Amino acid sequence: MTNTPNLLTEKAGMSPGSLIHIGDIHEQQPLMSVTHYNKNHHETYEAKSLSKILINKPTDCLTWVNIEGLRNIELIKEIGKEFNIHPLVLEDILNTNQRPKLEEFEDYHYIVLKNLSLKDSDIIYEQVSILLLQNFVFTFREKHDDLFSPINQRLKISKSRLRLGGTDYLTYVILDIIVDQNFILQDAIDEIIDITEEELLDKPDHSTLIKIQKIKRELIFIRRTVSPLRELLASILRNGSDLIGDNTQIYFKDIYDHVLRVSETNELQRDMVYGLLDMYQTHMSNNMNEIMKVLTVFAAIFIPLTFLAGIYGMNFEYMPELKWRYGYPALWVVFIVTGLGLLFYFRKKKWL
Amino acid sequence: MTNTPNLLTEKAGMSPGSLIHIGDIHEQQPLMSVTHYNKNHHETYEAKSLSKILINKPTDCLTWVNIEGLRNIELIKEIGKEFNIHPLVLEDILNTNQRPKLEEFEDYHYIVLKNLSLKDSDIIYEQVSILLLQNFVFTFREKHDDLFSPINQRLKISKSRLRLGGTDYLTYVILDIIVDQNFILQDAIDEIIDITEEELLDKPDHSTLIKIQKIKRELIFIRRTVSPLRELLASILRNGSDLIGDNTQIYFKDIYDHVLRVSETNELQRDMVYGLLDMYQTHMSNNMNEIMKVLTVFAAIFIPLTFLAGIYGMNFEYMPELKWRYGYPALWVVFIVTGLGLLFYFRKKKWL
Amino acid sequence: MTNTPNLLTEKAGMSPGSLIHIGDIHEQQPLMSVTHYNKNHHETYEAKSLSKILINKPTDCLTWVNIEGLRNIELIKEIGKEFNIHPLVLEDILNTNQRPKLEEFEDYHYIVLKNLSLKDSDIIYEQVSILLLQNFVFTFREKHDDLFSPINQRLKISKSRLRLGGTDYLTYVILDIIVDQNFILQDAIDEIIDITEEELLDKPDHSTLIKIQKIKRELIFIRRTVSPLRELLASILRNGSDLIGDNTQIYFKDIYDHVLRVSETNELQRDMVYGLLDMYQTHMSNNMNEIMKVLTVFAAIFIPLTFLAGIYGMNFEYMPELKWRYGYPALWVVFIVTGLGLLFYFRKKKWL
Amino acid sequence: MTNTPNLLTEKAGMSPGSLIHIGDIHEQQPLMSVTHYNKNHHETYEAKSLSKILINKPTDCLTWVNIEGLRNIELIKEIGKEFNIHPLVLEDILNTNQRPKLEEFEDYHYIVLKNLSLKDSDIIYEQVSILLLQNFVFTFREKHDDLFSPINQRLKISKSRLRLGGTDYLTYVILDIIVDQNFILQDAIDEIIDITEEELLDKPDHSTLIKIQKIKRELIFIRRTVSPLRELLASILRNGSDLIGDNTQIYFKDIYDHVLRVSETNELQRDMVYGLLDMYQTHMSNNMNEIMKVLTVFAAIFIPLTFLAGIYGMNFEYMPELKWRYGYPALWVVFIVTGLGLLFYFRKKKWL
Amino acid sequence: MTNTPNLLTEKAGMSPGSLIHIGDIHEQQPLMSVTHYNKNHHETYEAKSLSKILINKPTDCLTWVNIEGLRNIELIKEIGKEFNIHPLVLEDILNTNQRPKLEEFEDYHYIVLKNLSLKDSDIIYEQVSILLLQNFVFTFREKHDDLFSPINQRLKISKSRLRLGGTDYLTYVILDIIVDQNFILQDAIDEIIDITEEELLDKPDHSTLIKIQKIKRELIFIRRTVSPLRELLASILRNGSDLIGDNTQIYFKDIYDHVLRVSETNELQRDMVYGLLDMYQTHMSNNMNEIMKVLTVFAAIFIPLTFLAGIYGMNFEYMPELKWRYGYPALWVVFIVTGLGLLFYFRKKKWL
């Protein structure tokens, strides 16, 4: 289930600020890609150590360092030392059980949030940490994939808005791409809801219920990451900051609107899932009703007839009907009339 | 279901501010109708390009440009350039998945909201964007119909309040007409609720449940557009603004009251729909109870009688009753007395 | 159901401020009763036009004009003109679908609220509008009854607090009398709840459920009028005002407390109604259980016995028991012992 | 049920401030006990009229007047006149349907709250009003008992904190004793919940459900008095006041904590009662399931056997089995094997 | 159940500030361990009386006094006197029914919270009180265990952050260790939820339900301690204070984040438990459905066949079928065809 606390257990009692990597995803080989850029200049390369980056950094350039994989604790310590990052922040970068949050320090902002993706109908949660400085942006990811490749593409285009903007604008672009992953996720969930709904209308069984409950649980998990994300963005918007310029503020407002939309879609999907649960429940009791009707129709038709047959199976010596020439066919008439009468009665009650 | 995220998926990863039209309704031929008016003057015509409008514009006149259909992206770019509209606003005009909101800029306000209408018992959502400037009002709609024709009528009447008012008053009139569509919609839903309730009291079946769940879903969707609308108007009322005069403020207060009413009616209708669901549930268990009663009455009356008949169908050599002269009629008396007794018992229990 | 929106539909698209009467109750003959009063003076008469009242008005007197029936639109226009009332206020007086609210203008306050009464176990909603000016109070009611007669009585008593107070105190007295109607209404509902509860404990049927759901719906409607009323009074208390003196403020606080009490009683009654619904539900499943028990007892006792009888009804040539002298009576012993054994078993299970 | 509104009905339409006693509990003989005390002095006696008290009052003493029974309206009028108490306050003292509240006037505070006690498993609500003045504290109770006797005891101890404190400290002690009654009440409810839970685990019946619903209702009533009490204390703490000294403030904070605890225990008990309801519901459906199992086992075993017996009861001329020497015992074998087989099957399904 | 109020009952009516120990856990021998430390110095010993500690205290050292067991009331009185602690605070230390709260006094802060641990699948609540002074930290615990031993370890390390920090940092470390106990607890609950879920999927019975309800209750209890803890930390963060330095503030923010996470995990676990309850409910009705199906299949197949057999058991003289040579085998064909037909029908309905 939630393995979050499990991992924390190991850490309870340790000195705060001890740097160890706590999390699920352990990339074999951490990668560090560096991009120096400004209006006129753009270069990107893989780096091994921080010192090389600092040496290579052209003046008047902004630098984006994207670290994928959190096993290189030394590197993170180095960054902490060089840029005077608070030890608790470094600890949070390495412990991937953080709630999305913004922490504002004098020289830098620390943003941590979750990147949600879908793999084989399970949701994968990756923690992304962002350090926003005046001329540097550090991003720390748990795994290695092409999430940020559209940003790399856009950085290559000279005179794009991204090349002209500051580190705040780059941060916006990174946040934007992560938030928009939610739409893709919610699309997928919409599709699953649609399929499940059709299954419900067709021939639902116990596995349908399990599917519905899985969606419900995933929606709960998504909501859990979305609502602190909303607070995060609201607090960026509320408190002006030196690091986020007034021109960029409106772009963060735009992400905020996206998060609101994600949040509303989440709520709407939850309403739908509750609707599905109701449908399943109704299907169950409809089913029960139908079973009962069948039982009742069979029992109510044949029990009286069996009684009649039982009567003429008795061995009394003086049963005049038994001697009648047309007693037997007459009784068949009674059988048929009674049977049809009851059938008619049940049809009128709409049980058939 | 919600096709909102589906469309956003295509856009995830694109550079912000890229202008493409994202939405469901694609009018074949975008229309642009222009009205220049002031106290003394009124003219209205169809236009093809912005430049013509700017040339034709009489001095001292207010201009309302109503664009129906969002395919002419060039035109929107032109407006953006001419009036210095922020790229994100232009993007929002074209992307019809916006939450209702107000964005205040120095020279203009951007208002976006949903126009709800009913078509074949489905709710149609159309996004309407309003750009409110000092002397211009731009409205952007997704489709082409006669929603705004009452405004055109009123603009023709010289010395009407509308002709005397500013662009803020025109904006109020536009908002008012869109908000009032909700009342028409809620009327229709009221009617559907009434019909469904009668159906429930009469002879409900599974289709009734599906109808109820459809209403419920539509009410959820309406609420989703109404609650941000309330925030929108509250923020207009809260923050005074140069663009919305003090005299017009009270009219916006009036729309705000309308929205509150819409919101309350929505809540009330939801309570009613939950009442309908309860009624359906109760009908179902009543039904079950009735089926069980029929089964029980039949079984409980005939099973003992059949047992009695079975006894006298046995082939023991020494069964004195079988020889009795009135054994058979006596048994009929027992049958009838037992049967009537049980009938009487069940009637006393009110099962019949 | 809610006919509110139905009536609004007609109005959607009209120019704001158009004066037409929208509402359910159309008194045949609008009545206008006028009272001039101060410490020393008191006169009251029926009037036909506003001008007469203004002419008759003694100096230094306060004037209360109570208009019952809203069909005389000309009169309302005249008042609007004479006292410079905003057109939207006049519109709201005539449209009886308003939410309770307070609107403060420089020279006057506009208060609108609902007067609830019970007629044949249906709740009647009447809209009462109050215009509070420095020396005038106008009340606009939909129908004609003796709601305000206690006020008239008290006005006749010279040196009563009412005669010494200003228009604010008169407004308080009017509001007080309307709010206190809710207590009478809630008393009646309490009684209905009591009766329904007894019915539930006695012998509930489907009509009981319908009664409960009716009460539930009425409680929802009452809550709908009470919660904006609370806001209304809170906003009177929050914002000091020239028209409501400091001495009178405490009386409005008193009404506010009454409204809180009404609101709490409403909530309490809703809890009780939910309790009733639970009781009904429990009664239903108890019923079902009892039916099932009867069926099971009958079936479980007689089915094995019938099987036994069936055995000895078989026609095998070699069935030694059939020849036994005491086979038949022995079988009766078996029948009785088995039957009693099962009866005993079911009694032990408390099914009988 | 709630007789509150019933009593108010009588009063609706009366002039505000008319002094009549509205309430349930009418003590035969109102008692007035007076205590004058300060650091050095302490005297206590029963008094009949206010004037005597004022004459007897030693200088530099604080006076606590405790009135039990509200029938002596003249006395209350006298207090109102002497200490310049607002008429609405006097009215509220006499009308025992008040919500707990604090009203601050320049020279005095008016506090009203409920004293809850349990009598024969019914909750008794008594209204206690407190007038806090600079040198006087008046308490008005509905009935006569020893609730305040611990205070009298403590007042007798010279140099106790109570003797050294002001009227604010006395007020605190009075409030404290009333609030702590809730703990005693909640203890009793805890015990009832425990007993009911055991009953549920043992052999619940309909009376258990009625007990649960009674507890639920009482918890609702308690919550109703606790939540305004919380507001009351919060407003004492929020607004500093001349009458409540800074040193005493912390004691009120302590009561506030008690009220929070009462409120949380109430919530917790409600959760428990809902748990009990769930348990009852589960018991009911378990019961149903068991009944159905018994029916099914009986029917499913004997119905096929009866069919077999029926076959060999047929009178066909050519039924070779009937002639077989071991036909009958062979059939018994079939009966027994089939019966045991089905028994085994049902045991495997855990129905037995 | 909740024994909280039970204990308070004893205390109701006592003079406030009377020092008696109210609580469940009574350690036999209270222990007092003292640590004096600063950058350079560290000593720790067991002490018996306060005076010795004060004498031994080196200058420039911070002192942490950890008292385990609350029976030594004299000691607490002594501390109160020496450090001028408010009597209500002393009372709260001894009464272990406090809600977690922070009380700020000029010279010291009083923090009280709950330490949760799990013992034999029951949650143990221990109250921990912290007195934070400029140079002293007092901790009061109910029982004696090694909860604080990691702190002692860290204090031994010279130049550890703990040795360099002030009493505020020590307070943080203490709070941190207590809050982190919740993660261990929630881990254990997660495991129980997992096991219960597997049990539900396997073969649930009544004991499963009882387990689920136990978890539910424990989650309610945990939430009850967590939400005031959140307020506590929020109020530390909100109000700057002389006793908590700016540098330490960020560490308290970190605990606050932990509490938020605990709170969210609690909510999530509650959602899961509700999911388990739903699963149980569904299992129950599935079970019922299956029983009904078996009953219906048996009854519906054999009842008509029995009727047929009954017919040919009748004793009419003229029943031609009885004479037919192949009547009997033909009837067997009818039996088998009917039986298989019904079986086929029920299989098509997926009842088999």
C-alpha cells in the first residue's frame, strides 16, 4: 500500500539533516546534464562533477543543471556547500516522500512536487525537486526519461521566449510540463472510466468492482498530490519575490489555473466513480430481484399444481372423481388454466 | 465523458502562448459583427478584418465586436497586437477548456465564462470570452446563434440606458444575458425532474435510474461552471477598477445575486435528485418485499397441504382413514380450513 | 417543484430594470395602508395614491406605508421617482424570486426577505420588501392578511417604545414579526414529525415514507431562506449605518439570535427526519426478515415431512414397512417428533 | 421533541422586552442566596428583596447573588432598574430558550449557557444566566439543587484564591463548574455506549436499535449546546475587557480547553454510535443470511429427494424398477448418498 | 472506551490548580535524569531533587531535565515555585487528559502532546509535557522507556548541531522524535490493513469485520491527536517568539511538514478502511446472491419435475399414458430434457 512511512521508519531517530537517499526508485547511473544559455549562447553537455560546470560556465549565461537519479549524495552535498543550501533542503531532495511545497530562502527557492505518470495502469510517482537561484536552476529527478526533452528542444531555438527569459521563466516551463502530465494521466483515467462503465452496462462481475475500487484509490492518491500543489502555486502568487519577476508572475497564474482544472477534473472523476459504484450496487440488487422473481414464479406456479396432483394421488377408497370418465383430462384443464392464470398474473406484475 | 483533458493532451509540451484552437465546436465560417454606438449614433455591420473596423470607427463612439467561431486565428493575433493583449490571454480565448475567470490587466479586463444551453436533453457548453477595454468590447464565441440578438435590439433604441452607458455597462448586459441562460436551463431540468418523479411513482424501471443519474451528472457539470462564476463576480465586486464605473457596480451586484440564485437552485435540484434516488431505492426494496411476500404466501399455504395429500398417498396396508366413508370429503374440509386460516393469518400481517 | 426559474425564463433577455410583476400570488386588489406617527401623534388610513400621503403627512411624523399586493406598478414607479430609488430595487420589489438580502444606498436601505406560513401542511412563501428611509418605511407584501396587525396595535399605544423609536426601530419590529413566524412554522413541523414518528412505531407504510420525504423537502426549503437571512442580519450588524441607530443595533442583534435559533432548530429537525428515514429503512428490513423467517419455518418443517410421505407413496413391490401393522402410526410419530424438533430448533434461534 | 419553538409561539407578536417567564421548569419557591466576601470578610444569607442586599452590603466587598427559580419577575425587574440592565437582557434571562452567548455592555457582561445533567437516562437542560458587574455577580438558575455548593465551600476558606480574586474569577469558577458537568454526562454516556455494545455482540433486538438512536439524539443535543459555548469562550478570550482582568484570562483559556475536549469527546462518541449502528446493520444482514442458508439447505436437500420419491410413486404399468427385489433399499442408498453429498457440498461452502 | 472523562469526573468541582495526578499509567518509581551541556561540556546523571540540580549546574550550560513518571508531585511543585510556572500549567502536566497545545508565557513555553506507540496491536497514549525556558528544558513523561535514548546519544557527540544549539533546538529534537513515532505506528497500521485486505479477498468472516472496525476506531483516535498537533506547530510558526530563535524556526517548519504528512496518511488510511468496509459489504451481498442462486436453481429445476411425477402418481381410472408401453421411459426423457433445459437456461444467465 503506502510504503511512505515504511521508509521513514528507518530514518526515525536519526539526526536531522543526515543525507541518505530514501525512496523507491534507484537509478543505476545518475545522469547530470548541463545547459548554459542566454539570448545569444546555448551549449549543453553531460557533466560528472559540479566544479567542471562552474569552470565551464560562460559569464552572463544562465545555467540549468538537471540531475536524474539521486544516488550521488556527494554531488548533492557539493551543491549544498557551493550555493549555501540549508541542510534540511538537501535532506528533502534525497527523501522522496515529500509533500509538494515551496520553501523560500533569501538566495534561492526550493520547490518540490510530484511527476505523475501511468505505467501498465499503475500510477508512478516521481519526486522532482527544483532549486531556483538567480542564475542557476537545479532540477533533481528520481529517474531518467524524456520528460524534459521538449524544454531542451525549445532552448535550442534562439530568440525563443525561453532564451530571453530568466531562471524564473525556466522554472515556470519546468513546472508547466510537470503539471500538464496530470492532464495526460486524467485522460487515461477517463478512458478507463468509460470502459468500466460499458462493462457495467454489459455484464459486470466482481472484477469490475475491483477495477472501480482501483480507480477510486488512484483518484485519492492524485488528489493527495494536487491539493498541496495548489497551495504551492497560491503561495508563489501571493508572496511577491525577488527571484520571480513580475512579468513571469502571470505565467505562474496560468499554471495555477491548470492545477485548479486538474483538481476539478479529479473531483468530477471521483463523482463519476461514485456513480459507477452506485451502478454496480444497483446491478447487484437488480440481479437479486431477478433471481427472486424466477424462484417465485417457478414456486408459485408449480406448488399449487403439485398439491392438486397430490390430492388425486391419495388412496382413499371413496374418491368419486377418480372414477369419472373425464376426470383426468378435466384436471389437465385445471392445471393449464391455473398455470396460465398465474403466468398472466405475474406478467401483469411485470415479473416476466 | 469529459473530453477536456483529451484535448489538452495534444497541447502538453507545447510552448506556452502558441495559438491554436482547442475545442469541440468548429464553426464553418467565423462571423464578425461590429457595432459602433454612442448616445446619438448607432451603426452595425459585418466585417472581415480588424483594420477596416478601426478605420470606420467614428470618434466618440464605443465599439462592440462580436466574433462567432474561433477558426480565424490570424484575426485574434491581429487584435492581440493592436490592443496589446497578453499572449496567454489570446491562448485562453482559443482554448475552450477554461474555467470561468476574470483577469485584470492595466488597460483591459479579460472575462471568460460558459454559456450553457440544452439541446435534445444534453447540455451544450460554449465558451464566451470578453475583452473589456475603455472604448472597445470584444466578445469571442464558439458558435453562431441568436443569443445576443436582444442586445442588438436594445442598442438600436436611442437614449436607452445601454446607449448612454459605457463599455462596462455593455459588458454587464452581455454577462447578464449569459447568466440568465442558466435559469432557462434549470427550468428545463425542473421539468425533467418532475416527469421523472411521476415515472417513479407510476412504474419505474432501470431506464428511470439511468435518467436520474444523467440529471445528477448534468447538475454536477452545471455546478462546476457556476461556482467559479461566483468567484469571478465576487472579484469584480471586491476590487474596484477603472474600467468598471461605480454606477455600473450595482448592476454587477445584481448579476452576482442571480448567480447565487442559480447556485442555490442547483443545490436544491441536487437534493431533489438524491430524493429521487432514495425513492428508486425504496421502490426496489418494496418490490423485493412484495416478491418475497407472494412467494411466502404461496409456499406457506400449499406446502402443508401438499404434505397432507402426500400422507394419504402412502401405500401402507393399514391406514384406517383411507377406508372411512367420509375420509376424502373430511380431508377437503381440512384443506379448506387450513388454507383459509393461513390466508387469514397473512391478511392479518398485511401481506395481502 | 421550484417554479422560481420558470418565471424567470419569461424575463431572461429583457432590459434590466423593466418593471413587471413576476410571482405566484396575485392579490385582486392591492391595498395601501398608511400610518403617520410620532411621540404625540398617531393616525392611520387607507390611501390610493402616493401624492395624497405626501400632502397629508404631518411634519415631525414618521410614516409607514404598507402595500399589500404588487399589481399596482404605477404606484411603485411613483415611489421610485419620488424617493429616488434605484430601478434595480424597484425591479426586485416586483420580482418575488429574490434571495433575502440587504442593499444599502446612501439615502435608504432595501431589505427583502421571505415570510413563511403554513397552509394545509404546505409552506407558503411570501416575499416582503422593506424600504427604510430617514422618515419613511415602505413595506411591500404579496398578499393581504393580519400579519402586521400586532404592530398596528402597538402603534396605537402612545409612549410605547415603538412610538418613541425611529424608522429603524419600526423596521426592527417588522423584521422581528416576520422572523418569529418561523418559530410557529417549526412548531407545526415538530408536531408533524411527532405524529410521523408514532406512525412509524405503529404500522408504517409507503405513505409514511412520502410524508417523511415531504418534511425533508420543506426543511430544505426553509433552510434555503434562513441562511441568507442570517447573512442579511450579520451584514446589518457588521456595518454600522446612519439609518440604523446605535440604540437599535442591539435589537437587530436580538433578531440575529432568533435567526440562529431558527437555523439550529432547522438543522435539528433535519437530523430527526434522517432518523425517521433510518427507522423506516430498519422497519423495511425487519419486515423482510420476518417474511423470510415465516417462509423458512414453513418450508423447513414441511419439506422433509413431505419427502417422508413421498417415500411411502412409492409403489415398489418389496417395501416391508408398508406391510407392518404399526407402520402408519409409527410414521405419524416420526412426523410429529420431526416437526416438533424443528419447531423447537427455530424457537431456540428466536425465529418464532 | 423540541418544545423550544412551542413556547416561543406564545410569545410571537408580543412587544419586545415584555417580561414573562418562558420555560419548562417552574420552581415552586424561588430562592435568593447572597454572599458578600473579600479577603477578610465572608457572610452568606438568604434574602427576599434586592433592597435589603444593597443595604447590608459591606463596603469593599464583592457580592454574589444566586437566584434559583425564575418566577419572581418583580425581582428581576428591580435588578434591571437598579443596575441599568438592558430590557432585552432581562427578557433573555426569563426566556430559557437562549443559545449560549456572551453579550458585552459597558458596565456589565451577560453570559447565558446551559447546565446539562442526567436524570433517569434523560438529559435535563437548565439555563444559567450570569450577570458580571464590577462588584456584583448575579446568577439566575431555573431550579434548585447543590450545583454551586462546592463554590460556597471554597468561599468559606479565607485566603483561598477565590476570596482574593475579583468577580471575574468568581465568574470563571461558576463557568468551570457548569462546563465540568459535561464530563460527568459524557462519562455516563460512555457507560451506556459500552453496555449497548455488549448487548449488540450478545443478542441485539429492536430495543437495542431504539437505545442507539436515543444516544445519537442526545449527542446531537449536547453538540448543539457545546458549539455556541465554544464561540462564547472564544469571544471572551479574543476581546479583552475591563471586566475580565489579564490574570483571569488564562483561567478562561483553561475552560476553553475543557470545552474543546468536551466537543471532541462528543464527536468521538458520535463516531462510536455510528459504529454501533453499522454493527446493528451488519447483525441484521448476517441474520438474514443465516435464515436464507437454513432455507436453502433444507430445500436443496429435500426437493431432489422428494422428486425421486415422486417418480417411484407413479402408477405406470411398465416401471421395471418397481419389480426389482432390491429396488427399494437401492433407492434408500441413493437418498442417503445424495443427501450426504449435498450436506458435504454445503459444508464446503461454509453454510453449515 | 474513552476513560478520559471518567477520570475528570473525580476532579469536577475541585478548586482549579489543585495538584493531583490524573491518568492511566502510574510508574512505580519516578526517574529524573539530568543533562548539563554546552559546546564544550557534557555531563548526565540521575537526580533525586531539584535543589541538587541547581547547585550542580555549571554556568553557561543548558540543562535538560527528563522526568519519567508523574507520581512525585512535590518535585513538580518545587519546579513550579523555582521557575515561577503558572499553577494551571502544573495541573496540566499532572492531568494526562490534555489536548496537544502550546501555551506561551513570558519566560517559558509549555508544550503538551501525545506520544503514540503500539503494544499488542493496541495504541498506547502517553502524555509528554515540555517546559521550554531560556536555559532549561523540562520534559515530563508518564512512563519509563528508551524513547529519548537517541537524543542522549547525540548529546554525547561534541560539536554536534545539538550541542551547539540552544534549548529551542533541543525542544525541536524532542518534538521530532515524538512526531516520528507516528510514522512507525502508521507503518504498523498499513501492515494490518494489508493483512486484513488479503483476508477479505480470501475468506472473510465476522472477525474480519471486527478487525476493520478496530482499525477504524484507532485511526479516529490518531486523528484526534494529530489535528491539535498541527495547530500547535502552526502557532509556533506563526508567532515569532524570543524563546525560539529564527534559525530554529525552519526546523519546526520541518516537523510541521511531518505532521501534515502524518495527517494525510491518516486520511488516506481512513479512505482505505472505508474501502475495506465496502468490500466486506459487497462480500456479504455477493454471498447472499450466491445462496439465493443455489436455492433458485434447485427449486426451479426440481419443482416442475416433481409436479410431473405427481401427475403420474394420480389414481384416476382413465389415465391412458399409464398404460402406454413406453410411457415411463418417455417421461424420463421429458425429465432429463426439462432438467437440462433449465440448467442450460441458468448457465446462460451466469447463475452457475
